[in-house]
Amino acid sequence: YTRTHTHTHTHTHTHTHKQPHTHTHAEDPGYYESIHWTEGPRAWLYPKVPWGAEESFAEGYARGTRFFLIWEVIIYALAMSTVFRIPYHFAFGSFQNPGGCEAQSDMSFGGLGPILFLQDIMYGLDIIVQMHSAQFVKGTGGKAMLMCVDDLPTLRNNYAKALNPARKSLIWDIFSAIPWNRIGCASFPPPVEGSGGEMAGALVLVFLDLCRMSKMLRLVIVVQIVNDASGIWACIKLLCQLFMSAHYVGCVWFRVASDNLFVSAFDGDDNWLSGQSILPRIEGNWAYEYTTSLYWVITTMSTVGYGDLLPVTTFERIYAMCVMIGGVAFFATITGTITEVISSNSRGTARFQDFITEVDEFIRVARVPDEQKKLILQFFELKYPDKNIFDDEAIVSQLPQGLRRQLMTETYGRLMSTVPLLQNLKTSTLQQVCGEIEIVNCIPQENITTEGKEPDAFFIVRHGLVQLSRRELKLQRVGPGEMFGELALFGLTADGLRWRSAESVVQCEMLRMDKNRFMPVLLENSDLRARYRTLAARQIARVQKSATKGRQHIMWDRALDFSFSNWQFDEPSEAEQLLYSNEAVWGANG
């Protein structure tokens, strides 16, 4: 994809051009750049902005949030119907009709046919919806925020490559959209023979129909949209696991008894169903049959066992023992999860919850206006995107210098290496640079640099958007992974002062490099000096094309004076001497 820049000049001539995007991050397929501020086709639907998401896209683009929530709930409900339908028909239907073909063809009101027809249509349309809906993805390094990806080319590319059905995966969605049950009923119409290839083929298609349950994993998205609370998600997940476990175990329990499967010569003719007077089965008695099976499973899994439903055959007793052992393990897991939800996940999470409660209390007592309340919460979202509070500065400060630099490089090195000035540096040089940076945060519409002022630092945007302007005319916006303020710092402006003002558009987090801390690193490392020469050559070449001759010479002399006054001990190569002595070479190779 390409990023579009618009440059407006003082003589009211405006031109727009496109240049290739240099931040491809091809070496890290898990990295997603926040590109929602670019030109081009955007998503049709946007999910609710979760906590820790970077709100650096125009609110005018966000649309369809309510529809997207309703859509996800419907898809999840249809997936739940698959969870219930397939085991039920296999257990309570005819053995010669494992796919429930007769119920599937019932198109009357309240029948299964309309639900299956709706599921086929919705699953097909879901591919189009997911292909055109924005998503929030985790950034890289440190306390990375969630970033909104909403340009259609990137969304479609990510959707086609993803393999995780819990998020957005084209492969899984296509597989789920195929009506396997209809194919099975058409290929192997009932009655299916109890042995041979027909039964095997019917059972394979029934198993493939279970793949439609993969949509249930989208509950993660639904919970995140409704309420980004881990406790609610944990409780809902436990209830779903309990129902699914009891449903599947109960269906197998009924099927084995209704068809007298796995009966030995010593078991006799009775089983648990005959003891309940369910055999022979009566047409329309499905509600009593199903609730009786489910009742036995829950009492057995919970080890209550009232004794009113007893296993009779050898297999039934072995099956009951397995259910009791599994029930003990399952309820032990439930107890541990509930305890975890109540006691919180970690100390950092507990500190965050206490802190946010205190912030809410402060906002209420101080009667903070809604606008300032929004800014306060956005700031803490930017500072604590993962809902953990710990004294990272105190921890890092106790580390040895070498280890501290390695940690900072691991956190911020990938972002900094995308900046032209810091590309292709040696590892040791990059570690030195990362060891000197400081993190700064800005609220929306906060002034960062001022035109005409003495430069003291340059900045790299990590989260957010920064608007650059000159003489009150807006120039381009700077987004994540881009740098500003470096030209004036290195004397590459006409008067040596800042020639652009910078103002934050939204909440921003930036890496600030102070001039007094950066210069010793620059003077010490030849590879970083080489990057400066490239930067200076490109800037002077650009000025040569648009500026007056006098202005070009002023900048030329200042760049040379800056270079040689700081690098007197650095003997230039023969090629560099030619580069600095022949002005024509700068223009030819710029």
C-alpha cells in the first residue's frame, strides 16, 4: 500500500503525490502498523473501541458499531445451535439417519429447516462482513497498545493469511460456510445401512458439520465488544463449557442405551433406560428423554448421585466411573477459575483496578467536566494499555547499564530502526541510542515544537498522530514509526531554527531524543555519522530543487560547518571528500 502526503506551499499552490510506504516490517509478520489515517478505501464496520486502543483515527470514519455487535451475537447464537443440534440428532434420532435429515427438511414455523437455512445464508454473508470490518490488533514492544487496522487492502490480506478461528480467518470461515449436513443428506439419504461405506461417509460429513462450531470462538470478540471485563468472560466461558460437556456426555449416554451398544453376554437385557420405562421409545417424548439424560450427567459429574438413575451394564458402569472422574477434575477447575476471578490475576492488575477506582472517585468528587474526564481516561489508557501498574522505572534503573540498554532496544529498537536516520545501524550503536531516549506523552492539541524556536530534541511517534504546520498552514501528519524535528537539530534549515510547528492531534506517546544526549552517541559511532551524511545530502538536494540559490548556500555552509566542526578527528574517505567539495555531486546523487 502507499501513504499519501499533501504539501501546501505559501503561494497557495497545492499538489498531492504518492510515494511507496517504507515501513513494511516484512521481517515481523506479527507487526501491524496503525494505518487508519492513510488515504484509500476503509472498513465498512468498526467494533467498539476497547481499553488500551489507540484512538488516532478520525471519529467520522467509525461507523456500524451497533450493527457489528448484533451481527456477532447472531453468528454466535447460530454456532450454539450447531453445538446442540448435531449431538442431539445423532443420539435421539434414528441410527439410520445420523444427520437428522428429516428434521432438516422441516420448513414449518419452529422447525429446524428455517434455522439451518438462516445459518447457511448468514455464514456466507459473514465472510463479506469480516472482510470489510476493522479490527484492533496488538502492537509490538513494551506496553504496546491495540491499534486499529481499517484499510481494506491490509484487512483482506490479514484475513486471508490468518489461521486462528477465534479472530478472523478466511480459511475457517469458508470451511464453516459449507453446508456439510445438506451434502450428507443428499449423498447418503436415510435410511443409511448400519455398516459399510454409506454409514462411514454419513458419519464423516456429520463430523465435518461440527466445524461450524468454530464460530463459537468468536465469543471472545462479543465479550470484548459488550464489556472488556475478564471476569465476565471467564464466567460465560465456564457456563458454556459446563453445558457443552453435559450435553455431549448425555447424548452418548442415551445413544449407547437406546441401541444396546457394547452389551456383553453377561449383562442381560436390561439397561438404565428400561429401568426408567423409556423403552420402547414413544414418538414425541424427546423432552423427557433429553432432560433425563442431562439430569443424570449433572448429578454424576457433581458426584451427588441421588441413586434414582443407575448404570446397569458393564459398559454403562465404566462410562459412569469415567464421568465421575472427569467431573471431579472439571469442578476443581471451576473452583480454581472462580477463585482467580475473585482474587484478580496479578498484583499489577489489582493495583490498576484500585487506581482506576480512585480516579473515578476523584472525577466524581471534583465534578470534572465530561471533556476533561475523557482526556484523563484516554491518558491512562495510553499509559496502562494492558491494565497493569508496576514501577517500571524503578525496576529498570536497578539493572546494569548494558542490560538496561538491551531491554530498551528490545522494547523500542524495532520502531526506531524504521526511521531513516537510524536504519541499518550496528546493534551496539542502536543499543546506545535506545539507552538515551525518554518517553513523553501529550494530550490532544498540545504544542510539541514551535516554529522559529531553537531546536533541542527530535521525536519519534510511537502512538497517536502529530500535525505539522508552517505559518499556520497545515502540512502532513506524522504517525507511528515516523520522525520529526531532526532537520533543525542538525542545522538543515535555512536559519538553523525550527521551521515547522508540531501539535498533537490525539493522545500521543513519543520517544524524545535530547540533543545533548544524542550528540555524544553520534560523535562516537561512524555508522550513525554515515546515516547523518545521507540525511544531509537528501535534504540539501531537495532544497536545491525548490529553494533560491542564496538559501541553498546558507544551508550548505551550515551543514558542512556542523559536520566538520563536530567530526574533526573523523578523516573523510576520498569519495566523501569529493562529495563535500563538489556541489554538483550532491544534486546528481541526491
